[in-house]
Amino acid sequence: MKRRKDTLLAVGVLAIILIVAALRHVINGVSVLAIVAIVPSVILHEVSHGYVAHLFGDDTAKKAGRLSLNPLAHIDVIGTLILPALLLLVGLTPFGYAKPVPVDVSRLRNPRNQGLVVALVGPIVNIVIAVVAGVLMRTAIASQIASTPLISQAQIGSGLWVQFLYDLGTINVMLAVFNLIPIPPLDGSAVLERFMPASLWHQYLSIRRFALPVLLFIVLLAPTLIYGLVSPITQLWLNQFIP
């Protein structure tokens, strides 16, 4: 009952944010495409964690029903609904995250090494999606140029399909880079913990509990820091796939 009330409250807040965004004219076809691109990106990221963990012997995600591609099984009220809407409201490219898939590292056959693989597969999936989107975008633009020899510079890359591929690629670059930040509970923290010397574990554990509040501050109150970190990588992606 409480979860249902929380969800209804979050949906109400989301509706208010979207109404305000519409009144401020920050919602358009481009922003809608970006939101559409977010959903499969965050779902595939999370499902990949659970699927690889299952291959390595941990069926926690499967028992929880989290290996499904049904969006309803993965919606996080803040990460999937409110955060993208808030970013949209302030005129930034929306991104978000899904509810983390449960993984019991102790049930893996080789917890130390396989746990690292389980953590990294999510960003890897986002990178693969970004590359596929980039190849398709490059092909679409090249076809557009070839079929219309007199096309103007402003017209190159126009069209909903190319815009969607651009959004899909940039959003997945953002998700990959963001999740590789070595702050718990992000996936990058698994790399830090895997190779950290034993002599530093005591100090690390003493400050680890403060990591989540810091992360929430960055995500909710200082999103421009994230965009500043991601922008060079996004530009690199563009340079590779814009003909």
C-alpha cells in the first residue's frame, strides 16, 4: 500500500513538472524522442547485470522477476520518472536510471572476478548501444547526402529517425560514463574495490557510507557537473560517426 501511494505521489509530481515544462515550451518532439531513448537504454543496462549474474550462478534477479524487458519491472520513481523530467524542465538533455537489479555477489562461482564482470557489463551494454546507434546514424546521413546531392548543410541529419539515433547514442554515452564514476553504488566503484590495496580498505569503508549522499547531490543539485564530465566523450562519439 505504501509503495502504491509513493508511486502515485511521484506520478503526480511528474505530471506537475511536465505541465510546467509544457507551459515553458521546453517540451517538443526532440525532447520526447530523448525520453523514448532513455527507457530501453536503462532497462537493458540493468537486465544485463542480472543476466550475467545468472550465468555465473546467482539467480537472485531471476527470482525477483528482474530479467524481464517489461519497463514496469524496472521503473525507479526518482531515476526513471522525476530526474529526466527535472532535467527536461531546466533545458538539459534528460537521462536517468532504472531500479537496480539485485545481485548477490556471494552466490557467484568466483565472486571476486565475476563480480567485477557483472558490474561492468551494464556500461559495456550502453557502449555497444551507442556504437550501433552511431553506425546507423552515419549510414542514414550518408544515404541522405547521396540521395540529395544539393542538400544544404542545415538539412543534413534532419528527420526524426536521425534525431532518435543521435539521442540514443548520446544518452548511452552519458549512461556509460556516469556509471563508471567510482562512487558507490555506481558500477565504477566495483573496479576501485577490486584493485584497492588491502591497506586502504579500512579508510575506504569509513567514508563509503557518505558516497550515496554525495552522488545524490551531484545528480539532483549539480547535473551540470555530470554534463561537463560527459561532454568530451560525447563529442568524441560524434566525431567518429558524423560523416
